[in-house]
Amino acid sequence: MTKEQFVVTAAQMRDIETRIFTAGMPVAALMEKVGGLIFQRLQTIISPDKCVGILAGPGHNGGDALVVARELYFHGYKVWIYQPFSKLKELTSQHFQYIQSLEIPCYQEINELPNCDFLIDGLFGFGLEREITDFIAAAINHFNQRNQPIISIDIPSGLHTDTGEVLGTAIQASYTFCLGLWKQGLLQEQALPYVGKTELIDFHIPLTDIHAVLDNVPQIKRITKITALSTLPLPRPLITHKYKQGHLLLICGSRRYAGGAILTGLGARASGVGMLSIAVPESLKMLLVSHLPEALIIGCPETEKGAIANLPLVGCVSDSVTHLIDLNSFTTIACGPGLTTDNISIIPEIIECECPLILDADALNILAQLGTIPLLKSRKSGTVITPHTGEFKRLFPHIDYTNRVKAVQTAAHESGAVVLLKGARTAISHPQGGVWINPESTPALARGGSGDVLTGLLGGLLAQIPPPELTMEDVVASATWWHSQAGILAAQARTELGVDAFTLTQYLLSVLKG
Ligand SMILES: NC(=O)C1=CN([C@@H]2O[C@H](COP(=O)(O)OP(=O)(O)OC[C@H]3O[C@@H](n4cnc5c(N)ncnc54)[C@H](OP(=O)(O)O)[C@@H]3O)[C@@H](O)[C@H]2O)[C@@H](O)CC1
Ligand SMILES: Nc1ncnc2c1ncn2[C@@H]1O[C@H](COP(=O)(O)OP(=O)(O)O)[C@@H](O)[C@H]1O
Ligand SMILES: [K+]
């Protein structure tokens, strides 16, 4: 694993830090090293003619900031310090004393502060555990209203290191330089408006210390390009045939939501799956054929409103159906986009299938009506459910949603399914508690139909690499990464307004070429 993949809580970071210090690394030397690395990175962002305001807190986050201040000063930057605390930690206090001896201007009151071009936020790091109040809350609100970009050290001051919750108030950073290992709070959706561009400053924590605290297989991981590409079905074997490259069945669409079936099919197409079958209401058959000529389109009897009435399963007697479905002949089944909740009876039938199953959209709404946990527990092979926030709350109304990482872990544990909770920071959990977080995406994807594309893509990938070859949640993580990266590429080419779900499907393969 690379350092970019690990995710830690405040308690875990403190344990890792303790191991390093116990092994003999002097605390002051580590602070000096970290401050030096932050300074080097700042030099690439801030030119030496600029003035930098440093916000220094009472703990070691403040100490880091004061080391940075001293280096900026000696390299010719104009610097001032805001340090309003009467009690500082020992090391921070020593750095502050030295800063004062250099006659760098120091202030305690916000109304005395001069102008500057950038602010460095070293008020609080992972040591913040309680609400920010009084003068320091007022100061943070003041800094957010000034027009300078703010660069936060470790985490924007005011955010909870694990949940990303705002503790009273918080710095709205333009950049966050996270120190050593990614803090979980930075990857939580609620932290997004505060973190700006995030990057990791690697200060060489020994892997043995990381593994000693996080276990050999860490519970919470960040999806990176390296991890995603390692689980995509590339390259294709030289000697193969279509049925060896997976057979995916999509069950989707209705007269009302015909487009959902097309988008799911186009997502599946991009996965490279060997065979694609799509079960839709009979009246949609020709439409689907015209968009996906390579797919086998199975017309199903439909309800009055145009939803699938029942699946023409092998063994059933029907004159009108030309193709019967054997649920056991597929390597993966994905069900839900555009289905409507008109007919709930097909879900218990599908749940009986023995191959990996993905349930999305209306399949989830039906599942919530029928009883989520008992139905999923009854399945013999792997299940992936892909709810957005609304669907998640319907499926698991009793789960506290404040910490999305914890919520998704609980849902996976209770249901026995891999749970993919969609959103700006999609989180995926395995029933045993392993979580992947997708750290990069674009709000351009917040658009009808983009989730359907993900379901098709994921279905196609799982069909090609069925467990146990790869673990299901790793494939789910790769599909999530791929989908988001396509959104990012499309938004770069066409602006955030130009990423409709069909366009998104056209950018999927460009992600792998780049
Ligand atoms: N781990 C590593 O490997 C490395 C860590 N490093 C750095 O250390 C940082 C962690 O430092 P830290 O532990 O000293 O805590 P920090 O975040 O500075 O704040 C704690 C201080 O704030 C105070 N305080 C808290 N809440 C408050 C409130 N609401 N309102 C007012 N005050 C409040 C609290 O006071 P107390 O609770 O004692 O009253 C305490 O004094 C970390 O983020 C990184 O930057 C690097 O230098 C080297 C490598
Ligand atoms: N603000 C956002 N930033 C990044 N990705 C987002 C954002 N909002 C939604 N998405 C992504 O877009 C997709 C939307 O899926 P979903 O809500 O199921 O849409 P639909 O059902 O219309 O297809 C998900 O993959 C989700 O993670
Ligand atoms: K900070």
C-alpha cells in the first residue's frame, strides 16, 4: 500500500506519533521537519514578494505554523503572526519566543491585523476535540470573510478530525496540507466546503508503525488511481471468448423511465463485458435494440403502467415470450434503474439468484418496502447495494447518518451486503467493516441518470471478475473511481454543465487511455 491509501482517525494518528517518539525521534526534530516540508511546498505557491499572515494556535499545530513563519521570514517573505492564546504548549512556546526575538510582528487582536496576500491556518489540528467559542470563533469567522486564500495545516481549524463535523465554526481553506497520513474527517462529505484542494505532505512515517496501529489490512482506505487500475479487468487475455469475459443481465427500465435502461446499458458497454443481456418491458425492446445493438434485449410482460410485470423465467409457460431467462446462466445481475415501484414481486425472485447481484434505485425502494435486512441476509452469494442518501435512509432508517463512514459500515454489517453510499464522497463498505472512500469527484455528476451509468459499469466489471478472483468491494471501488474520473474529464472538456449522463458514458473509456 502507498501512503496515499491510508486513512486515520485522531486517536490512531496519536498512537502512531507516540510510537515514533518512543522509538527516539525527538518531538522538536519532527516539528522542524514537518514545518520545513510545508515551507518548501508553500514556496511553489507563494512568491517571495508576498505578505503572509500566520495564525498560530496553542498546540503543535501552532508550533508547525511558527516554524513555517520563521522559514518564510528568513527567505524574504513579509510575515506577521496572530497568536491570541495566553497558554501555549512547551515547544510551541519556545518557537513563539524565538519569533518574537526576530521582531516579526505579533498580534493578539484581529482588529489590529495588517493586510496580507495569504493566511496560513495553524490554529488547531487533530488535537481539537471541543467546540470553538468566544474570541477564537469570532477570529475564524473574521478570517473566512477576508479575501485572502487560506492554507490550512493538517486540517482546517474547527473540523472534527474523524467526522469532518464543524465544531462551532471552522476555517474555509483554499488548500489543506494534510500531514503524514490522510485524516478521515477530510474525506467526509460534510467537510467538503471547508477543505479546498487537499494534498498529503509525506514526512516519512515508517510503514511498520502504520501497520502496527492500523493492522496489516487497514479498515479504511482511500481509492487511488493505482488501487483502481489494479482491479480493472485489463489487459484482456489473448485466448478468450465472449462467455469467458462475463455475462451480465440488467433488469431495468419502464415505459416511464426508458432512458434509465439505455444509460445502464451504455455504462455496461464501457466495461468491456463479453455478453450483455437486458430485460425490459416488452414495449421498450426496439428502443433498446436501436441504442445497444450488441446486447440481447429480452422483452418482459408489462403492467398497465408499463413496468416489468414478471420475469419470463425458464420453467414458466408463456406463448407471448420469445426468450426465457435462466437466472443461473449469468455471472452477474444488476437490477433497478428506471424500474418503478409499480410491481414489487420481481425483487424476491431476483434475490434468489446465485450469482453476484447489484441492487440500485427502485430495486432499493422495493427492498425497503419488503424488509431490507432479512431479504439480503437470505442471499447465498454476494450482493452490492448502491443507495444515494435518500435511498440509504429508507433502507436503514435506524442508522445514525452523521458519520457517513460509520453509517456505511453499520449498514454493511447488518445487511451482509457491500454497501456503496453515493454522494460527493462515495463510501463503500464490506460486511466485515473494510471501507473504501472515493476522494475525488465532481458535482457535475449530480444529475439524473449518472447513477444508472455507474450501475451498468459496475455490473459489467463484476461480471468479468467474479469473486473470489477479486474481492467484490475492490471491484466496486474501482468502478466508483472510474465513473468519477470520467465525470472529471468530461467537466474539464465541457464545463460542469456539460456532463449529462449520456455524455458521461462517452468519457468512460478516455479515463483508461489517459
Ligand atoms: N502527529 C504527528 O505525527 C505530528 C503532529 N504535528 C502537528 O501537531 C498537531 C497536533 O497537535 P496537538 O496535539 O498539540 O493539538 P492541536 O491540534 O495543535 O490543538 C490542541 C491545542 O488546542 C487547544 N484546544 C483544543 N480545543 C480548543 C478549543 N475549542 N478552544 C481553544 N483551545 C482548544 C488544546 O488546549 P487544551 O485542550 O489543553 O486546553 C491544545 O493546546 C497536528 O495537527 C500537526 O499539526 C506535527 O508537528 C508533527 C507530526
Ligand atoms: N456533489 C457531487 N459530487 C460528486 N459526485 C456526485 C455528487 N452528487 C452526486 N454524485 C454522483 O452522481 C451519481 C448520482 O447517482 P444517483 O443519485 O443514483 O442518480 P440517478 O439515480 O439519477 O442515476 C452517484 O455516483 C454520485 O456519487
Ligand atoms: K489547522
